[in-house]
Amino acid sequence: MLELAVELGPRSYNISIENNLLSACGRLARGLNSNEKALLVSNPKVFNLYGNAVADALDAAGFEITVALMPDGEEYKNLEIASEVLDAAVGARLERGSLLFALGGGVVGDLAGFVAAIYQRGIDFIQIPTTLLAQVDSSVGGKVAVNHPQGKNLIGAFHQPRAVIIDPLTLNTLEDRDYLSGLGEVVKYGIIYDSQFFEFLEDYADNIAQRDNETIAQLIYHSCRIKSEIVAQDEREAGLRAILNLGHTFGHAVETLTGYGTHRHGEAVVMGTRAAAHLAADLGYITEGERQRISRLYKRLKLDFTFPELDPSQVYQSMLGDKKVSGQKLRLVLPRGIGRYVIIDDPGQDRLMYAAIIAQQE
Ligand SMILES: NC(=O)c1ccc[n+]([C@@H]2O[C@H](COP(=O)([O-])OP(=O)(O)OC[C@H]3O[C@@H](n4cnc5c(N)ncnc54)[C@H](O)[C@@H]3O)[C@@H](O)[C@H]2O)c1
Ligand SMILES: [Zn+2]
């Protein structure tokens, strides 16, 4: 088994990664919690695939489980559905010492974690992520939230899980598009934080594109290692953790201007990172050769998403967004060479528009 510790003092926890680990989730949870009752939150699609394996394992470990299923989709990551899951927790008479399990992708993990953060002022929860994005990113770090009509993740908390249990084999049923969306976030770690990991992605690009299980387990391990290191240094995103937003400022503009749902989040992050790389090259933080190296890796990983044809001045306005209203400055994370980052203040409309335009022509 591959194991990692997220070092956060009294809130520290382990990430365990192994094929078929779902069958061990009861035993792992029992090591952390002796309460009888537990709530298992999932959605119908994931529950049909993996619910029985998890429920059987929890049952065998002596947990009395109540299942709460939320509908599948980002549009259900909201307060109404959170409220229904809270009703299920109340109905099951969950106690302060009871456990909540989140079985699913980032949507289930974010909503279930949010419920765990507020039920009886916070109960323990365990993440059992089943999408690549959730296994490499959203299940680690304790950011939990639901959306508000006025914005994504507007209502949330920092609430660390007690454990993250990752079974890479669950990815075998994931659609290609969801797999690729998760990969978009994986490449980000190599670009801004770890040149050796970037080289690993280059060396094993074909295996990764072909979804080879062994390689994917390694890829998850290193992604979690990097995310844990960053979170351990900056749990509440006072500084360093913001580097995980590489490509996200341009990416959010793409998501907003094309309408949410047109591009998967990870696809928009790839598009945004391409634009960020052009900007970094323009400002001299990376060479043109390094920029092309990033582009080549995306291509080999089948992440060949180019920046969509959008009016560059609208892209700029969207990036400024509500920052302009609240008087905050636009800040951007850019690559500095391969494996390091730089954070810059708004480089001005011309440079940002230029980056968007040449990214469109790639
Ligand atoms: N908390 C954080 O730090 C953080 C970080 C990044 C993203 N997020 C959030 O994550 C969410 C996106 O997560 P996502 O990309 O996992 O989307 P998702 O949870 O919607 O999952 C994508 C699809 O895959 C299905 N699915 C899940 N596991 C499956 C499996 N093993 N086999 C087949 N299908 C499966 C889901 O039912 C869904 O239809 C967003 O809401 C985003 O805000 C949170
Ligand atoms: Zn992201």
C-alpha cells in the first residue's frame, strides 16, 4: 500500500492508495473511530458501482450505516441538497462522534465534507474519492463547499478529513472525458512545483494516455504528495496554496464566457495554463522551448485543448471580474521554468489579451 501523511498537527491524517482498497475501508475507519453509526453519502451512479463493496466493508467492521444519495451533477452541489443530507444525518441520529463517508467525485466530496463541517458543529469524515480529479486534488486539503447562484464554492469551510482512502481501480469505470479533466490538474503540479514529476509525466505519457493502472497509482501518489506538502505549509490559503490556481484565472474566464458545463473544469485549466505559459514566456519567466515542452506534454497526454475563440477584451474583463468592484488586484500564478512558480500582479490589459490571442492560435 502507498501511504502518505498530511502533516497538520492535531488535524493530521493519512492518505492510503491501493488497488481494491474499498474492501478495507471498514477496517481503516475502525482504526480511527469507535462509534456505531455512520452516514454514507454518494450519488446513484457511483453507489450502483461501488456502494455495495463499501457498505459491506463498513458493515463487517460493525458500522450501522445510513445511505444518503444526492443527484449526480455540479448543479446539485447546493444548499438545498446539503440540507437534505443534513436531514438524513438527523434522521439517522448521528452523534458528535459518528462518522460520515463521502463516496464519489469532487461534487460528492465537497458537499458531504461541508455537511460534516456543520452537522453538530463538525463531525469526522472520510473521503473515498472515485474520480481522478478527486483522487489527486479535491479530497485532500479540507476545502469543502457548496455553490451559490452567485458563484462557485461561495458557501464553505475548512474541514480536514480524518482519512483519504483511494482505490485507483475505481477509475476503470470513469469516462475518458472525466479522466482527462483530472489529468489537467495533475500536470499543474509538475509545472509549478516539481520538475522531476514533470519528467515522470513525460517519461510515462503513453502509459498515462492509455490509462495503465500501475502508472496511474504512481501518478496519484505523487500528486497527493505534492498537494499535501503545499497544504501542510498553508492550510488556509494565506499564501503558498494559491499556486494551485495555475491556469485557473484564465480558465475561469473560459468557463464563464463559454457557459458552465461547456468545458470540464480540468479542460478549462489546461486552456488557461496554455495562456499562462504564453504570458510567462512573454515576460521572460520561461523560455519558448520550455513553453513548447509544456504544450508537447499536453498533446501526448491527449490534453490537446486549445484556448477557445473568445473576444480577448471580454477575457480580460472576465478575469478582472468582481476584483475590480471590490478594489482587489488581479494576481496570477505563472510557471517559472519547469517546476517553479512566480506570482505576479496584473501585467495589464495588453499583455493579458496578447496571451489569450496567441494561445488561441496554437
Ligand atoms: N475541495 C477542493 O479542494 C476542490 C478542488 C478541485 C475541485 N473541486 C470541486 O470538485 C468538483 C468536480 O469534481 P469531479 O471532476 O470529480 O466531478 P464529479 O464529482 O461531478 O464527477 C464527474 C462524474 O463522474 C461520475 N463518477 C464518479 N466516480 C466515478 C467512477 N468511479 N466511475 C464512473 N463514474 C464516476 C460522477 O457521478 C459524475 O457524473 C467541482 O465541484 C469542484 O469545485 C474541489
Ligand atoms: Zn481546479
